[in-house]
Amino acid sequence: MNLLHIAFRNMQQRGLASALTMFSMSLGVALVVVVLSVSWVVTESFERNSNVGYHLIVGSKGGALQLALNTVYYLSQPIEVIPYEDYLELLPKEQRAAEIRRIGGRVAEPDRAGEYAGFTEGGFAIPLCLGDYLGPFRVVGTKPAFFEELRWGRSSENEYSFSSGRNFVDYSEENGFFEAVLGSLVAKEMGKKVGDTFKTTHGDPEGEGHGIAFKVVGILDSTGTPNDRAAFINIEGFYLLEGHERAYEDQAHPDELKEYVERDRADEAEPLPLEKRDLTAVLVKVGQPLFAIALQKRINKQLQTQAISPIKQITDMLGTFVRPVQLAFLGTTIVVCIVSAISILVSIYNSMNERKHDIAVMRALGARRDAVLMVVLLESLLIAIGGGLLGWLGGHALTLLAGPAVEARTGIQIGFLNTITQLEWYLVPGLIVLATLAGIIPAFVAYRTNVSQNLGS
């Protein structure tokens, strides 16, 4: 009979105590696996969005992180607005002139290129307007170029696609300026499909509702990005909602103001004039990545406008806030595993008085002291590794059960293999070390058992 078999028989003799100790260890390991899986999901989500498909966000001066959270993740509240003219300064000559002609307005030198057009040639500038809600979800006013020009994914290689419907357009004969595209999660949670209509609320999920409805013309495929949790409306329709126009500053044309205020916006086929437009932010992709820093410095010299790198802000946020929390949770689970190892020590140590006679018999039959020591250590290892294996399987089973909910909210698919993290390869050697430390005291007690005193007891 080998030593491993003897250790296993000893566990069987103390079946309930061994099972409870093993269960304690499995809970600790399962907690470690769940924490590592959650950390993987969080990191994967951040990494998916670390390459947002553009180089800079241009917005009002204020907190750079707040601007990034508001623009990339649709969290927090907009800092302030910037004039629409700042967006025009990012456009090349032809595009800028066409935009001015399309919306109308009094602009000095309408046929010149934008001040920063040299940086964005070969790239793009996409305006955003935030502030409204559809239920708990943010409403984003933007242009069709948002889905035509932007890409998503780790390397910004994926085009946006639609599970049903199409992209909205600047103006259509059927719906005017009031077309919308919904993220996959918004459509699911709000029960919307192509052809449905909705009205936004102003400034807050419980805020006052606008009277003009938008028609859903497209629903995005799931991307695992914050865009799954946003409702996108035509920026021209956004401007025609009550309270979305800039306070009219040009008092030289009071008749123009009166005429504009009195017209029926929902039926009017003319966009809001340039003088009454503000923006929350502009997404900018420069023609050459090396131009991004130069453009950022140029814009940041302005009094009320700033340009930030979203990638830098996301990376800093991950390092400053997310990783320390992940390490704290991981440290807590390691402590739980150590407590479980102590329970192994206590369980085996408390059984030593009952087993001194058996040990004495083994010694009398010729077993050496080191063999007795190894039997106790092997018993500790069997409990730890058995509990660890059960905990590992149980932890991944829990993550698989949570998989559908995680995928619905993040777009990240959880499988049994893709959640196995690199740190899990350290579980086995870690458990062996813990089991050895837990069993070493009872093993030395067994090693020092006096044969003559305990043989007849």
C-alpha cells in the first residue's frame, strides 16, 4: 500500500471533516476565479474602447476626464458647449463651404478652409450634441458620418453594421430631420424596433419630454462598446427640439429671430441657422497620427476650447481607478484562501490525538518517521488540490451562468476557455505551497509520535 493511498484512506475515515475542509478551500478558490474573471471582463471592456477610432475630442475647457467620460462612455454631464463655428474650423474648404450653404448663416469668409483643416485632411471631424435621454439611456445628436466614418474594435478595424434597418440621413422626405438609430441594448431594454417612434426627455431621465418624436430607422449590431447603450438621433432634428438652440446674440436682426421662433419646427424643412447652434464635442481624426499632438496644442491655446486624447484619459483612468480596485479584490480573495489553508491545518491537527495509535502501529510495522510525515503532508495536499479543483470548476461555472447578462450589457462573450486568465496558472503551485504550510505542523506532530506510549492506547 503506497503512501498516497494511505493518505486517501485517512481522509475517508474522517469523511465529514475532510469534506467540509475541502469545501472551505473550494469556496476560496471559486472566489479567486470569479474575481479574476470579472477583472478580465472589465479590462477587456476598457481595452475594446481604448482605441476609439479617433485621435482627439474637442470640447469646452474643464476637466479632461469628465470630457472623455461624457463623450466616450456617455457618463457624467457635459461641461459646457462650444459654438458650431469651432466645428467648421476643422473642415476643409469644400466641406466647410457646403456646410455653411446647407444650414445658412452669416459667416465671414464662407469660402475659405477651416483654420485646422490642414490637420484633418484625410481624417474627419464629427460633431456631437448631448443632453437628452431615452429612458435611462443617453441620446446623442450627431451626423450620419458617425456610422459611416468611425470604426470600432481593438485596432478600429470593424465597421458599424445594423441588425435591422439602416443609418439615418440628414433629411428624408418621409421623416424629415427626425430619424434615429438605436444601440442594441437600448432597443432591447426599451422594446423598440425599426418603425417605432420615441420622444426624448431634456437634461435628465425624469426630465420634461420634448413634443417632437423621432422615428427609429436602424438598430445597431452589438459591439461591446458604450454605443450599445446610446440612442443616436439626427443632429438637425436635435437642434429643432425646444431649448436646444443657442440664445440669440445678434440683436441687429430682431425680425429674423421673431420669424424663426414663430415657425412650426416639426413641419419646417429648413435646418437651424448657424448662429443658433452649439455643440457638446467634436470627434477628430487627423490625417496623420503625428499631427494629433500639434493640433491638440494649437486648440488648447484657445480661451474656451480644449482638445484631449481619449486614449490617454482611458488609460490613466484604468491605471488610477480600476487596477487598484482589482488588486484589492484579488488581495481579499487570497486572504480567503489563506484562511481556508488554516482550516486544513486545524482540521488535521485536531485529529492527531485520535490518530496517534494508528501512527504508532505504522511505526511498529516498519514505517519510517519520514513516511509518516509524508502521509500527513499528502493528506493536506489532497484536501487542498481537491478543493481547489472543485472551486476552479465552480468559479467558471458561475461566470458561464452570468455570461448572457454580461454579453447583453457589454457585448463580451464569456466562454469556459476565454475567461481563463494567466494568473490562474499560479493557482496550482499556490495551493501546493499553502497545503504544505498547512500540513507541516501536524506532520511534525506525527513525526514525533512516541511509539511505546501510544502503541497500547
